[in-house]
Amino acid sequence: MPRNRQLVVVGDTLLDTDVEGHAHRLAPDAPAPVLDVTGEHHRPGGAGLAAVLAAAAPHEGPEVPQIVLITALGQGRSDALVRELLAPRVRLLELPLRGTVPEKTRLCAEGRPLLRLDRGGGTVGPMTDEARAALAGAQTILVSDYGRGVAARLRAELAVLAGHTQLVWDPHPKGEPPVPGARLVTPNAEEARALCAEESAEHGAAEEDARRLDEDGPYGHGLRGVALASRWRSMGVAVTLGSQGAVLARPTDETPLYFPALHEAGGDPCGAGDCFAATAAWALAGGALPEEAVQEAVVRSGAFVAGGGVRDRTLWDGAAASPASGLRLTPPTARGTDARELAAEVRARGGTVVATGGCFDLLHAGHVGMLQNARRTGDCLIVCLNSDRSVRRLKGEGRPLTPQADRVSVLAGLDCVDAIAVFDESTPSDLLRELRPHVWVKGGDYGTERLPEADTLEEWGGRVLLLPYLDGRSTTALARRAAGEPAGEPPS
């Protein structure tokens, strides 16, 4: 990674205020709660929050985060407060603002919002030479667009830079669409659905296409991501799904890549989208691939919410936010033995049946990570396991290295696996027709290819999901290393 990693954040900064208190009674003159105020906290919002979260991102050794924020500020008291909050954390390059910074005030009782008050705003002035120079020298830019005019003012410059600069765009319903060529665009699920519905209505999409773009679940979100990536001519779209994680899609993807959240975070989600975009941009600035950036963003934004979100005082008292490495997962408790009975039972109660398949000859970290993520996508996970004869037919003599009974035993010892079904054929198509899973999960990078099981799944409306796979982990590579030979084959 670069020793001094730099990220330029562009967008609308807000002043967010939480008025905290208790509400134990109603007003005598109206059925409205009375808030007994106990405290008031101010923080930068919008692009300002994204910049602060990028500055607080975990970093290693002597690496120095360099965060530049290009935003518009006026001359009011609220603008002065924003400057004071940002000054210790980021390098601030101001555009003139005719008016005052937008303010959003939340009235909260016992930590829960009762009412929000919005005021302020103005007209963004011209680009400055200092801001233009910062953009020209940037390797990675995050556009945090809240529809208040900064992104629109800089749009021409950003459109030129997108051709040779990593551009991450966090869009807003009130803002303009991303410029073509963005490396990653990060709409949330609600925004993506609304944008696709709007596009279908404007262009009279066929009924079947409109229906597919309105599907629920990770697959439907992925389809909308693919449609938006094509529409925006972006390299990738990461649709954020809150506590469910995110889906990464590219314009030509047959099956988008789904990143489940590590845990269900029940805290205040305010700022989670800013945390996701800032983390993804910061990871890309450090040389990460988009898949790695999205994975890191899912983990950190989940930890951000679980740790208190914008209410976490360590974020504003000078301590860096702790990474999510300490989070522990709660393994699923529901277990089954017969795969067909389990699938029928889960389906009958309205749950989601998830299945995956493979040889699992020498179980390694790539297998385990994929299986754990697969289990998080539904209510049970069934592993379709190639029999010894099936493995031999696919891999040749000398395989499997581990007999079928041992492979079953090892898989059954994983908390994330609910049942195992063995099949003799070269593909699990017949077995899948018996199990009829809602989701068929595969690990790896098959985004531009159609998986052979997809046609079978479509017979009953099932869907295929891809999950990230740990690079360099494979049974063949392990066997070759054990034999003292160079390893070099795709995961198996």
C-alpha cells in the first residue's frame, strides 16, 4: 500500500445535531410528547461525515491518512461550527456558499428519534484554484452527493477525471446521476429500486423485465445493480442492503456477487451509508480490488452501527474507531439430518432454503469462508456433495484424496452446515430438483459466465448467488504443496 495514502472527498457537508432527552409525558395542550432535554451533540454530516470516517479508518504502521474535503461553507454560526469540527481531522478546501450550511436536527428520546428539523442551505459558488489542483492530483475521489449543489458544480471536472482517476460515487435521490466511468457507485437498496422503477416507467420496459427488476432478495438487488451499472456506464455498482450486507454488480454480470453482513447490527443506522462509501473508497485508494473494497466496507459499516454509529463518542473525542476484527459470530442453532426433509420443513414454514455443492476433498479456509457466508443468506444450508465416483469422473484417478465418508463427517462438524446430500452424477441437477432450494450458492469469480445449475434452478424460480472466495486456496494447490510441487490451479 502507499505509505501516505490520499483520498479526496467531494460533496455537500451538513451540520447534524442530536438533541437528547427523556419523554415520559404528553403536553397538556396537544397529544405530543414532551422532551426533557439532557444534552445536545453536534457533528458534521454528509460529505463531512464521510471524510471524518475515512480519516478514522484503520491503517497500518507509518502510513499516514491524508483526507482532503472539498465542500461549500457559508459565513453563519453553523458554518463556523462545522469548520471547528472538521479542522482537526481533515484538510478542508472550501467553495463559497451563498447562504448557510444545511442543518438537520434530530429530537431523540432514549436514543430514538422523535422528530427531525431541517433548515439552511444555499447556492454553491465557483470552483477555486486550490480545489481544482487537489482534484487534478488525486488518485482516488469519493463523491458524497447530497443533492445540495457541490457535485453538480464540479461535474465537468469529475467527468474528465473519471477517465484516469478512481472515482467512487455515493448518489442521492435529489442529486444528479454519477458521471460515466466511475469505478464504484454505492446506492442503497431503496434508491436502486426507485431508480429502476423510474427508468422502466419512462422507457416502457417489457412486463417480464419490469417484474425481474422488482424482485426482492439479493438476486433482485443484484439485477437492479446490473441495470444501473449499464445505465450509468460505471465499472461497478454496490447496492447496500443495510443489515443484510451488499451486492456488487457490473454491467455484463450474469450473476452479481453477494456479500452478507457478518452480524445483525441493531443500532442507529444513521451514517452507515457514509461509512460504507468512505471505507470502500479508502480501500481502493490503498490498492484493493472492488470485491475486496466492498467486503471491507460491509464489515466496517456493520461494526460502525453495532458500535453506536454516529453516537459513538470515541469518533469525536479523538480515538479512532476500532476495526471489526473483534466481532464474533453467533453460529446457527437449527440442525437437520435428512436433506430432503429439512428442505421441505424450512420451505413449509416460509423460510429460505440455501444449497451449495462441490467435492470438498481437502477442506480449507476458502471452503469454510464460503460455507459460512452461504449459511447467512437463508434459513438452512444443504451441501450437495460429489460422491467418490463423481469426483473420480471429474478430477481423474487419484481423486478424491479424502474418502466420501470422511468428507461427510468433516462437513457435518461445521456449525454452518445443516445437512449433506451425496450425489453420484457429474452435476447435482437431479438432486437439486428434489431439494428445490430457493438459492444455489457458488464461491468464486463467475460473474460473466452462466453457471450450469442456473437453468435447473429456474425451473422452480430458484436463483444463483456468487460469494467471494479466498484467492489461492484450492485442494489441488494444497496437494501439490504437500508433494513439493508448484501450486497453480483454480479453487476446487
